[in-house]
Amino acid sequence: MSSSGSTRVARLVGCVVAASAAAAALAAPPKHAADEVQRGKYIVRTAGCNDCHTPGYAQTAGKVAEEKWLVGSPLGWRGPWGTTYASNLRLSVWSMSEDKWVKHARLERRPPMPWFNVRDMSERDVRAIYRYIRSLGPAGDPAPAWVPSERAPGGPYVQFPAPPK
């Protein structure tokens, strides 16, 4: 083999090795992935996410199996804004990248979602929530769609009083 042929082979082997290393790095979980998943679980529990996004969680003082967490709820929250429903977070995160989730999670929402609490979380915490929810896998059905205030919701709902004037 000529020296130029050897050089080409060496370059090709170098490219293959570099590409393989890059692919392995992308496929490997982050070094502290398990810690971030556990951090996300802790935040979900202590920030009250399950209270609305997990059917029966608040009513049973948290005695709902983890595999049923964060699947949304058919219980409506009705007020001057209309009727809102806690979304199925497990389906939501499954359909978006982590970066998209960070932006999505901080959007202003209709009540009673305390979007301002999520807005004020650190980026690390919002990403940990995403990683935890992703670790659960997709489950459940989409929550009902928002119902405008002039229409009555079809299922059960909690009625909020009119705001003070």
C-alpha cells in the first residue's frame, strides 16, 4: 500500500473512531442522570404537582401508586377564566425535547396552575422534573380541553368564587 493510501486509511479509521466516540457520548446518560431523576421526583412531590395532575392524590394524602402519577385529570377547575384541567404531563413531555419543555413549563397558564412558581424555579429544577417525568414513560389519556367561561363543563368540576372587587 502506498504512503498516501496508508494516510487515507489512517484518516478514515480516525474518523470512524471519533464518530463512534461521539455517538456513544450522545447515547450515554449524563453522569448524574439518576440523581437528577430523583431530584425531579422530590420536586414533583414537594411542589404539589401531583395534587392536580394525579387523580386521587390529594384526596388520599398521596397514596397513589407512582405508575399512576401525572396522567392528568378529568376534574375541572371553573372560574371567570372558564374551566381548566390538569394536563397529562407524561404525554406532554413525551412529545417534546428537554429544551422545549423548559420553555413550555414556564409559559403563563390559566388558573389554578401556579405557573409563576414554575417560572421562578431554577433551570436545573425544571430539567430535573422533565427527566423524572420522562423516566415514568407515557401513560394515560389527554386531559379534557379548556372550556370557555360561557359554556358549562361536561364533567365534575370545582367552582372558584368570583374574584374580590
